[in-house]
Amino acid sequence: MPEVAAMNVHHKPDAAAVLRREDNAGVATLTLNRPQSRNPLSEAMLAALGEAFTAIAGDRAIKAVVLAAEGPVFSAGHDLKEMSAHRADPDRGRAYFAEILGRCSAVMQQITALPQPVVAAVEGTATAAGCQLVASCDLAIAGEAARFCTPGVHIGLFCSTPMVALTRNLSAKHAMEMLLLGEMVPADEAARMGLVNRVVPAGGALAEAQRLAAVIASKSPATVRVGKRAFYEQREMGLAAAYDHASAVMVENMLARDAEEGIGAFVEKRAPVWQEP
């Protein structure tokens, strides 16, 4: 397997980095930065995203994350040229395909497991694993010219891994429609389907995503972390188990310092002072 190029993930913008990071007032903005190749989820990009999410997970100063992209394409998904090069391997690429798809799946699961909420800011197109990346984020804002697609069916490659994220965001029939037809879905339709939260004027997705992230960052960090974790945990359970789990989480939450402070501030009609993370 080829060596992955060294990654540079910075706290300030770096035009040369595969993935740029900029922190501001508790919000980390990660920007996919390979517009000339349509921001593919290549070996290098997946390594950079994985490294960034690992760093952010342990960074108590960061309370929310925005995921954006340079150029007219948010992400075209996997680097098919990079993948196809391994068809000449003795196993026709089996080991490499398993490795790269496993790495991509791990990055998507990092987003779900990340203590901080992640907001996607989508301009242009997000296709295949790029669409999966959007669906994996906790919230998503789309510019009105954005479009979404899982086009694998056109080239004999069903988008099975993007399907996992889609089926956890869209209704079954909407997800199947995208997967079976492989057609571009405009931003307003993506909002109706539940793939994105809202649509804003073209060019405004990043500003709106950062606004929402700032609102999230103003809340109790401990409460947001508990809530995000519980949301994904209960979603995988049956109804009774979900209620039992949510009730147990809420009991512990009620006993937490920030809940006592928040309720007290509400009763006393003052602004709460959250505990530092």
C-alpha cells in the first residue's frame, strides 16, 4: 500500500494543507482543501480528517466543529483513480479496498463519536462518499446551488457504505431513491428529504454553519456532550430500552452542576455561568 503523505492540520489557515483548521471562539472550522481534484476522500484526506477529529476530541477549548470545502465541489467521494491503481495487485485490490473503505468508515464514525457537534457547510456538489460525509455530520447547511448524489449505480458500484449514513438520516424510500437512481438531488429537495437542515443563498452556507456552531458553543459544553452521545446511543435501541437509557442519562444530567446552574439562572432570570470544560 502506498505511503500516505505527511499531513499538516493547523489551527490557522495553511493554503498548502490537504485539510485546513482554523479555531475561533470555541469553533473549529475544518476545510477540505484539494479543490483542483474535487476534494476527494483520498488516503491523504482521510488521514488528515482522522488526525483532526482525534485532536479535536481531546481539545476542551473546542465546543463545535464546522466542516467546509474549498472550490465548487464539496467532495466527489473516494479517489477512484487511487483505488483503481490497485486492481493490478495480486489480489486484484481486495486488501486495499477493504483497508480504504474501513478507514473511511472509521472517519465517519469518528464524527458520530466526537463529543462536539459537527455542522457541514455545503456549496456545490457532494457525491458518493462526499454525500456520506454530509449525512454523517450532526447538522448540515446547504447553499441553494448545492446538489447531492450517490451515483455508484451508474458505474456498477452500489453506494453501500454511503447507504449506512443515508438510512440513518432519510426515510427508507428517500434513501432508496437516491441509491437506486443515482440522480442529483437539489438543495431544496435534500432539505425536504432530511439530508440537510436548511438551505441558504448560494455562498452563505459557511457563515450560517458557523453561526449555528457559535450558538451551540454558547451552551453548556458538558450538557451538549452528554446529549449528543445519548442521542446516538438511544437511536440504536428499541423503544423501551431507549426510554430507560434516556431516563438514566437525564437523572445524571439533573444532578450535574450545569443543570443546577441553568435551572437556577432560569428561575432567577439571569444568564447562566457554565462550568469550564
